[in-house]
Amino acid sequence: IKKWGHREVNLPEVTQQDAVCPASIPSPGLSAQTGLQKIWGAVHCQVCPGAPAWPGSPWHEEMGLLLLVPLLLLPGSYGLPFYNGFYYSNSANDQNPGNGHGKDLLNGVKLVVETPEETLFTYQGASVILPCRYHYEPALGSPRRVRIKWWKLSENGAPEKDVLVAIGVRHRSFGDYQGRVHLRQEKEHDVSLEIQDLRLEDYGRYRCEVIDGLEDESGLVELELRGVVFPYQSPNGRYQLNFHEGQQVCAEQGAVVASFEQLFRAWEEGLDWCNAGWLQDATVQYPIMLPRQPCGGPGLAPGVRSYGPRHRRRHRYDVFCFATALKGRVYYLEHPEKLTLTEAKEACQEDDATIAKVGQLFAAWKFHGLDRCDAGWLADGSVRYPVVHPHPNCGPPEPGVRSFGFPDPQSRLYGVYCYRQH
């Protein structure tokens, strides 16, 4: 009863009408009567009219046994494994049970799964192959039917995600991966996963698991999107965003909230920013290359400063966003006049484009070398310009994306940066 989770029955409450002889219970190759006799000896199903089912009586004991019969004889009830879109047979390789194949075939044979040690880098909107191959040591002479499972590991508080499971030619994908993933299987023992139309949230660690009967091995593949981390501040000023609002503004700028690893890599590349911002794990941190008084003091070494975890709704800071390389092109629109924000959006539309987002401008500066000393409107109402090669009259001596903040939308002092997708 405990094993199968069935409700216990108070036997003194069982009536004569509840007592039935299980003559029709199916048992492959074994009649109910014969099966019961083999388990407990002869079973008597006759009930004398008015016979009470009192505790301790022979009928009470036989009733207890009879109530367990359906549980023991239900066909297949002992063989249901875990479920993730398929019910797996416990003998996937045993097409003919009893033929001597299956588990014994792997005695002394090792199943090996191979995945790359290096991180794979790609960009948003692209297709990528996560390599995974398996083999046996020593090699087997005949092919084996295996089960394949790919899933994305938990990271920064996000739950694990099933990506794809497959048995032979049958496969099933899950969630946001449906229609975007499939197994390559171009060569024997190749179970590499192809992900199409990569999204910002697709980066992370993926596990490839190969299951052969009771044997299973797995390998890890790490996927990173080429991107750039940038700090973002609310139009209302410094430290105005809770964690959820930070997620929203990053998404509006074609980005996601950056992870600590992404911020740390940006710091290694020279990012220096004295305002604290949210990261993907709801911690608040900021990167410092040049220690100074307002940023923890000159006595501290360079590094990524941390305020630790903060309350996602109550506490307010800026946010660090992460944008990936583009499939399109960001450009400064040559226009005879300076524009208001509304006119800037219309001008891009007339040029078969859209006004660029902040994340797109940072990605164009980082990966396409966009270098322009002309300030232009962006979709969020801010005015910025990208500088790759600093020169006089164009801001500080370091490369970067300069910001004029959020001017009056009606002012005609700026041009516009547009984005056209390939």
C-alpha cells in the first residue's frame, strides 16, 4: 500500500457486498485462481450469507489478501519509469525479451560521451550546433538503440529546462525550444543538438545524456552569446529601478539583465562604472578599473564590487544589461535637418528601418566598429553616440558610447540612429 500510494481500507467496514472473487483479474499466462494458489495456496471465495468480517477472523485475513491481488497482478504496473514526454520501456534494446541481449551485453563495456571542453560563442538569431558524440569501449559489433536527452542546467535561480528527448527517429522538444531544435545524427553515434534562431535567454550550460538500458553517461556544453554589457539608468535618474523594472527596461532595449560572469568579463575588458546595478541573480554590483573616492575609496583594489543580494521589489538601483551581436546594421541617418524624437522615428521608417535601441547601438559599436561623433536619438528617448577611436572635440579619451541623457523630446538638436535588419 505504501509503495503504490493506495488508500488503506478499514477492513471491519467491508461488507459482504464488497467481497468479490477475483476470477476475472488478468494475469498473462496464469489464471487468477492458479496464480493465487501459487502465491498463498488455495483461496476460498464463497461467502456465507450474513458472515461477519470481524478482525482476527479467517475471512478478515483472506479479505486483506484479496484486496492486494489487483495491485500485484495489474499488468505493467511495476514497470513505469520516469516521464518526460515518452514512456520509456525498461528494455529499449530488448526487441525480443529473453533473447540474451540487453544489460548483459554491456558487461565489461564502457559507454563514453564526448563533448567539447571549450565554450562555444555565437550571436543572437544565428544557428549553432552543440557537439555530442558517444562510443563504446571496447567497440560493439552491432548497433544499440539508445535514448537521448538534452536539457539546460539551472543558472542564477532559473529552473532546469528540458530541451529535447529522443529514441531512435522519435523525438520531442519542449517549451520555447519547440520547432527550433533537432538532433543532427548525420553520422553514427552523433547526437549533436542544433538550435536555430538563437535567443538571448538561450545562453548557458547544456547537458547531453545518452542512456543505454541501465547505463547512462553525459557531457556538458557551454554556450555563450557574443555580446556587450552596458549600464542602464532610468529616465527619472539614478537608482530608480527595482529588479523587475530592470528586467523590463533591458528587454525594451533589445537586451537581457547581465549575469555576473558577463559583467566580470566586461570588467576584464575595461568596463569602469561607479553606479551599482542589478545582475541576473538579483545581486547588485559594479565594476571598477580605477579606484577612487566615490567608488569604494582609493585604497581598494580594482575589481567588481558587490552589495550582495537585494530585495527584488523594495530596493532600487540601476541595471546592467547584456546585448548580443546583431544580424542587422545600425547607422546614423544622414538628414538635412535636426529632428525631434517623433520626427526621428518617422525618418527611420521612411528609410525602411526602425529607430535603434540602446542595446543595438552598443552592439554595433562593440562588434561592427561603429564610430560616429554625431549625437542621435534612440528608441528610449535618450541621445547617444559611439566612439571607437577617440579624437578631439568628441568626448573623453577612452572608447565608448557617450550619452547626453534624456533631453526634451521636442528639441531639434540631434540626428537619429536607425537599425535595419538583414
